[in-house]
Amino acid sequence: MKASRNHPAYWAFLGHRLSGLALGLFLPIHFYVLGTALEDVGRFDQFIRAADMHVFKVGEWGLVILLSMHLSFGLRLLVLELLTWRSVRDARLSWIAGGVLVTVFFGSLFAWGVIG
């Protein structure tokens, strides 16, 4: 059982699950902040000023990483389940590197200020 935890497919599974959990924790906070815009403009302005701090900028970068990781590894799972493969082993491993590259690509674009 322990040897399977060193498999790349296990790490892709873990990345997909943990990024989904982190995004699930983020969404209620995000909706709360958006809800304050409807109720009190002054409180929303405080949130916007706080979002200019560097710690929030790093958090936004982390959010982009989590979103791209969850998307790419989720697409990997869809391809694995919906397409036919000659070998299940080939299917599990062939999309992991692509998912990591997509995550690094979008994280780098966000860090360089191209998106966001």
C-alpha cells in the first residue's frame, strides 16, 4: 500500500482533491465579501484596500495555482474515464505532466502580471 503513494497518479489524485478542498473553503469567504458590496460600500472598500496588501497578492497567485491544478487534473480524470485506452497505465500517466505544465504556465503568467 505504501508503494502506491509514490506513484505519480497518486500525487495527481491528491493534488486534485486538495485543491478542490481549498477552493471549497475559499468560495464562502469570496461570496461573503461580494455580499458586503451589496449591503455596505464602506466595508467593501475596506476589503478592497486590504486586498492591495502583498499577502493577498500572494494568496491570489495561490488561488490561480489551485484553480489551474484542479482544472487540469480534473480534465485528466475525465479523459481517463471517458476515452478508451489500450493500457490503463498509459492513460493514468500520460496526462500528469501536461497538468503540471498547465499549472506552472498559468501560475507564471499570473506572477508576471500578464493575467489578473
